[in-house]
Amino acid sequence: MGALSAPPAARSRGRARCAGLLLALALPGCAAERLVEREALADPLMGFAPAAVVEPPGGGSPVHAPLPADSLRLALSADGDPGADARAASQATSLRAALELVEGFGLEAGYGEGWSRERVHKLDGFAGPLDLTRLEHGPDAALLYDDGTSLLRAGYRYRTAWDGDRHEPGFSARTHVLGRDTLLEVGYLRRIAFVEVDATHRPAGGEPLDARRDEDCFLAALEQGFLPGVALRLDLEARLEQGFLQSPYRQVSLWSHRPGEPAAPPGAAPQVLPEQHPGSRARFGALLRARFLLPALAGALELGGGYGADTWRVEHARVQLGYHQRLGDLARLSLEGGAYHQIRASFYRDDYPDGPPGSYWTADRQLSAYLAWWAQASLGLAFLPIEGRLMGMFRALHLELGVRVVRSDFGFEDPPNGFSAYDSLAGGAPRAFDAGWGLGGFVGLAAEF
């Protein structure tokens, strides 16, 4: 692919600077030559990273970002929660490569794996916790077209695990309106997950499960640059979920009869039933971020806020703050943090002493009301050859290191809105749920050939 041509001489100097800033804000295109030129035209401190809009802190955008052609990227991440009640650990690894086939067209291929171990709780703890371990892995592939101002990507991801396979076809498009310093992005991802759990893995020896969950994700983003040194980005996301939307492992104790059944006699044991969620859910969210260049400090300040809701009556709001500092010409430090709050789903209760409020019940603490804080620090380094190639083969190397921490407070609101634990397996008095501090880290290494 040829390099992106410079603006015609007849254009004004201000329009050329505007176009340069837009190109720096954009994600990398197919050609590495264009990537280098875009970074030379504008300050990369003004670029926004993709973000999850409807998920709690710690998630990323569901749409897979494209790679520059003739490049390789290795990504590793690890997370853990040492809390006594929420003990969990996970790690993920992916390796992807991109190759330019003919001018304007590229091919991506890769492989990824993920491992997780978590403690699954019943709402009241009577059945005791269940430690669940799973491993998934599978290939990635995508086709790309990049003409220098617009990028089209069509991809597919497959993952297989002992409890079912997952398919993720997706499409994304991005275009630059050069004369207006505007970036537009749209994306679509479909997840098809099969839930296949045998009786030995079901709690209390439940029946084997063979179910399916479908998810459609729609994303759109508008990024606008303003000179000097101001940029805005608005992200919109909608998700439609259908099928088996509850956990196959959690159970709920209902202390009263279900609608239509005779009342339980006094002193009778509660009914212990598998978690039951509605078969469909629609979610939407918006996130607005602003970034301000601080030339005297060689840094940039970022402010953001978002809101989301769904058809289960879960509403959330977030605020975030970030600072990005240039460390010389080839390094950048980012410090970010924020807060997140949500209200409970309409059918969620911390306990069900009077039975469920309708036909659904849950022990999912992510559907309770809670407050979370998060912070993250990351360091990006670029290695460019003085002449020739690095180690005789690389045109450039990019390394990113990061750590993050998330603290979730499920006792922020009193029952029945929050989520609590119990003194013993025999019940007893409820106590604060020990979610601990979620700790994580990530490493990314990209090489251009």
C-alpha cells in the first residue's frame, strides 16, 4: 500500500493541521507507512482508547481492534480477587498477525486462550460455595480494506471450552472527515454461546443442561477535534441478549411459595431452585470523554462521564478522570481512575423471605446495587531503529505495560438492594460481602516488519 499523500498546497495551513490531528486520533490502518506518517502529523496524546460502555469497570470494547499490516501483536493479561467471599483468578493470552495481501487489502489471523477460576455462591450460602475452573481457546481471523481515510474490517472468533463453544462474527468501519477533523466509527458483533453442562457439574446433582445464548452488540462513536488541543469522543453501545441468561451453577433459596403454589407450612425448609432470569434483555449506554492538551506540562487531561440502563431496570452511572504524560519522544505514562454506581434489577433481592416478586429470582451480585472505584496506570514505549531495522528484522517495536485495581462495595446500600454473605453454611446473621480488591495487569508487545 502506498503512503497517504499530503494535503494539496492550495489548502490552508489550518486545514492541514486539522487533518493531521484527526489522523493521529484514529486507530492504526492497514499500512505501517501510514501509521508512521500519522504519528508525525499530530500529538498521539490526544487519541482515545476504545472503552466498554455498558459493562462495569475493567471491561474493554467488544469490537476487536484491527492491526497494521505486516505486524505481530502479543497480548497477556491477568486478574485476581483475594477477597474471602469473591476469590477469583483469570488470565488471557492472544497472538495475532496481519499481512498485506495486495494494495489496500489485508489479512489477520491469530489464536487466543483464557483460563479462569472463580467462587460461585448461592445467595444465602446454605449449599456452600462452588469453585469453578474453565479453560477456553480458539482461532481468530479477519479481512481488512483500508484506502487511507476509511477502514473496513470483517472478522470471526471461535472459542471452545468444556462447558460449550462460542462463535463471534463481527464487522466494523471507520472513516475520517479530513476537512472537519472528525472521526466516525460503527461496529457490530454477534455472540453465539452454547451452554452445555453435564449433571456432575450442576449444583446438587441437577439435570444436564443444553442451552444457547445469543448477543447482538451495536456500537457507534463520534470523535471531534478542536484546535488548539481539545478533543471530544462520544461512544454509544446497545446490546440485545436472548436465551439462557442466568448462571447454570447458582441456586436460590425461596423462603415462601411461588405464585400459584400452596403456601409452605410454618417451619418448613425453603425451596432451593436454580437461578431463573428473563429470556431477553436489552442494554444501552453512552460515554462522553473530553481531552485537553497541556503544552506547558507536555501532557493531556481527560474527563469523562457515562450513563446506561436496561430492560431489567438496572441503571448505572460513571465518572472518570485521567492524565497522560509524554516522557520524551518515545514514551508515554497514563494515570486513570473513576467511580461506578448501579441500582439493582427489578427482580433482585438480597434474600427472598417472602418469595420472589414475580417469576424470576437471582443470586448474581452483579445485578445488585453496588458502588465501585477503579484506578489504572500504564506505560507505553516505542523502539525505533536509528538506521536499518531493529535486530535486523523489525521496523519498530511497541511495548505497553499496565496495572489496575477495582474495589466493589456491595454493602453500599442496605438490604434488599445490596449483596451480603452469611456467618456460616447454616445461615446465621448476614454480614458484609468480602469482595476484596480486584487486582490486574496487562502486557502488550507489537512488532512491525
